Amino acid sequence: MRHSTTLELDDRHRQQLIPLLSAVIELDVLSPEQLNKLQRRYPQPDGGMYSRSQLIQAYRELAGSYGLPPHDDSVLLRLRRKPVRTSSGVTPVTILTKPFPCPGTCIFCPNDVRMPKSYLSDEPGAQRAEQNGFDPYLQTYTRLLTYYNTGHPTDKIELIILGGTWSFYPESYQIWFIKRAFDALHDFGNGVDQRAAVEAALQVGSQLHPSRNTSNVQLMGVDVGASSYNQTVQALYRDEMHRSYEMAQAIARGEQPRSPVDEYATWDELEAVHQENETAACRCVGLVVETRPDHISEAEVLRVRRLGCTKVQIGFQSLNDDVLRLNKRGHVVAATRRAVRLLRQSGFKIHAHWMPNLYGSSPAADVDDYRRMFDDPDFRPDELKVYPCSLIESAELMQRYEDGSWQPYTHDELLGVLTETFKLTPEYCRLTRVIRDIPSTDIVSGNQLTNFRQIVEDELKRQGMRSPDIRAREIRHQQVRADDLHLDEHHYDGGCSEEIFLQYITADRDIAAFLRLSLPTGAAITPELEGAAMIREVHVYGQSLEIGDSSPGLAQHLGLGRQLIERAAEIAQARGYARLAVISAIGTREYYRKRGFVDGKLYQFRNLDSSR
């Protein structure tokens, strides 16, 4: 795979880069100070220092020649910018859907009509989306290119689709959006770049193109007293929405050719790119969407599964009906219970959002709410984002702030709440994010520190503790041997199933790999899952490596995933299940086929009477 380069590696550059890279190769650890010293010792011929991305490009092109040893992933790891981005074993690519009406009226939600509901235009991910006209191909491709140029692997991708309520967007848009993201994966992996054609089509046809979006209109948000978000979005993008609908109908009738940005694709076309991705150079090993609890139904979870999704982000926000009502959430806790049950029955990973400091709550009530989330079998999410409520000027919550009925927590109050919630998090849950990445300039009052997770972890350390959650225990870059690990099994009630969290951990309980096994206790949501236990997730931690690569001492190549699957099959068979199902991602189907699984309609299966 070759992409556009930033340097032409002629003799002048090679004379500087070869000794610089030789020095990097000789070091076991490369500190920022050491790299800076080498960059200054071997500057560019015309002045200035080589950037990390230029050093990464040079290493890829020169390794194995000019006296340099063959390519070694550990050298790229030393040169890599922000290695933590892929230290969990996969490379996350987050893309946003376009601005669209939202079924919710939550008072804490910002109303920036340049963005899908709840997002702000100066959040980093939102900025990338806007710069690419919210086009899925452009967003995916440019993010992959950034990863590649900064030394990260791009073969195992977790595709995270955020923005508004996914289930509220038209089905044809959803199919097209995912299909085009897969097109970008395939083009990038094959060294093909069609961004210019997409940009040209977007320039001609879309109001969402950066040259004509609402950042150039004197409407930077919505005055909730004058016009709702939905009314304004519909007014701004009425022509865009109408054009998209008419275009989709015309294409479906065969009356109109398609451009790269026409928001239409068929299920057959999506299934074709799914099949291609099974063995592609850039594989989708996880597909995530976000939605509301009141938009989850049996039909919806199976439709989302058909799209290729393996994880759903879902906004719990609170498990108190009074708090939900005061914040105009639009549903009650019973809807969240039902949604979690349906998602778990379908095998999805459940990634909840929870918000302390909502209108009508208190620090003590928040801690109780969090405790309820893991004490009650009907909830117990697998992953969690903790988003303390931030006061944004365009949100209706401003009215509660101005009349004095709501105040943001003080630093000490927020620290107290989060410290207690960290302690209450079970080992089977991963705290993926604490504090939303909202720029301080958008926050009217309250916490503006985005590193609050570190502040909480420092407080726990002061108390002689650490968070038991998965993220705090990941081995990341540690070298581990099989003898360093032992298998730990934690059983808990999942409301509609017995859940078993199998994890390979060290003596200090650092986690190298885990598997989520679900043993259903009721009727299956679809006949396809009758009589089947379910693997909901297999994950091996440590720095992400290219498919087929091996690096001694890294957990991804100790065979831990295979061992966990065999143990899950053993448990399921002993409990009387005839089959073991897995909610595999498109890009992991080949992996499971090699482990005895065969394809079903929406899942893969292995008969347990012939388990190997």
C-alpha cells in the first residue's frame, strides 16, 4: 500500500535520514528529548527538522536497504505519534452523520445547527466532519491517512458512527453512509484515492459543503426561545433533504445515474462491500452507532445488525424518572430497560452514556444512580461514557441556570462524585471516556478541565486504590508471557441472560484479553439464535499490529483469543447449549471461520457437539 508522500527521498535527504534512523533503531526506548536531539543533529538539507510523519515515511521506504535492517514494527512504535490511540488493539475511526432533525428535546443538549444534534462545531471530531462536508468517504479516508502518516496500523478498524439519533435517519441514508465508509476502507487499502471526485461532486451538489455551510451564515446557534433546532435545521437544509429524497427515488426507479455523494444505496450493494471487506487490507473489526432507548425495538436491533453493527452507544443519561422528566428526555427508565434487554438478546455490546449533574439531581443522588446502574441486572453496560452536564449557551438549561434552579457542581463536588463512581465500576465494564471534549470557550459555567479522568485517578492513587474498570487495567505496551497470565471468570445476571466475563489477567489484575459470553435464559429474539449461547465480544489488548504480523511478548500474538473461544465453547456445551453464536464484525468473519464457525444470516455459529 502506497500513499502520497511528503518527501522525495533523494540523496540529500538519505544522507541525513539514514544515520538518524540508525540511531533510532539502536534505542530500545525513544524519549521526546532523544528524538529532538537526533532531529537537531540531522536537520533537513535546506534547514528545519524532520517531522515524525516524515521520519515514519522514510523508515517505511528505506528499511531493509542502505544498510538499515528489515522493517520492524517496534521501530514504528517508537516513532509513532500518540501511540495510545491504537494501544487497545484496534484503530478507531470516528465519523459524524449530517445535521438532521432529532426526536429529542433534552434541555441540556446544545443547539448548534451546523452539527448533528448534541454536537458542537469546535469539537475536534465535529471539525473534521464539517471540513469534509459530513461525507462518509472523505471522513473515513482522511482519518485513515492521518493514522497512516503518523505510524499507526490501518488494517483493523473500529468504525464509530456518531451524530444525532441514528435510528431517526432515513434507512436509505444509513445504508449509503455505511457503504461509502466501507468504500473508503477498500480504496485506502488498495492505494486508490477518489477524494478529488467526491470533493467535486460535493461542491456542486450539497449545502453541507464547507464553502456553503452555515458557518458562513449569521446563524451560529439557535435561540431556543425563538426557534427549535429541528425547525431551524429543516429550514436551512429543506432543499438538501428534498433533493436527497427525490434523487433516491429517481435512482431506485433507474431514472438517474449516481454521483459519489448521492445518498442512496441498496441492501445488495451494502452486502457486496461487506463481502469484500472480509479479506480486505483495511477491515472493519467493529461497527458502532448511537441511538436513544425509545428508538430500540426488535425490528430495529435486527435491522442494525444487518447493517453490520456490533456495538450500540445508547444514552441512559439517568435512571431516575423524575430527572428524565425535568430534563425533557422524552422517555422513562422502562424504555432503557427494554432497550438494554433487546440489545443484549441480540448480542450487541452495550455502550451507555451517563450524565451526572443533570437538572433535578445532586451529588448524592448521582452516586446512588450510578450504583443502581450496576446493581440492577437490567442495566449493567459493557462500556460507559461519563459525561457530567456542561452548560452550553444554546441549551435550554441556560434558563434554569439564570433563574438559579440549577448550578454546575464545584470542582470538589464533581471530583467526589466521579471518585465514588470509579470505585463502583465493575471489572467487566470499560470507562471509555470521562468528560466530553467540549472546548472551554463553549462552556458558560462549570468544569472546563478535559483531563478530569487523570485527576480522579490521582485521587484514587492517593487513597491507595485504582479504578477496577477495563481501561485502567489494560496492559497496552507491556511485554507479557503466557506464564504471566491466568484465566479469571466473573459471572453476573444480565436480566435476560447469565453473563460470564472471561479475562486473562496478571497477578496485579492487569488485563491482556477478555471474552463476553452470554447464556440466554429466555426466548431468542430471532429463530436464528434458538438454542445458542452467544459470544458478544472477544478483545485482545496491547498495541495494534498489522494482520499476520508477530511481535514477541505482545498479547495480540499469544493465542489468547483462540483460548478464550475454546473455553466459552466448553462452558456453553456444559450448560446444555447446542450451538455457540458470535456477533462477528464484517472484518472478523474470516477469523471465526478458521475457528470452526459457519455463516448464518446475521451471526456465525459453531456446533458444540463437534467442538474442537
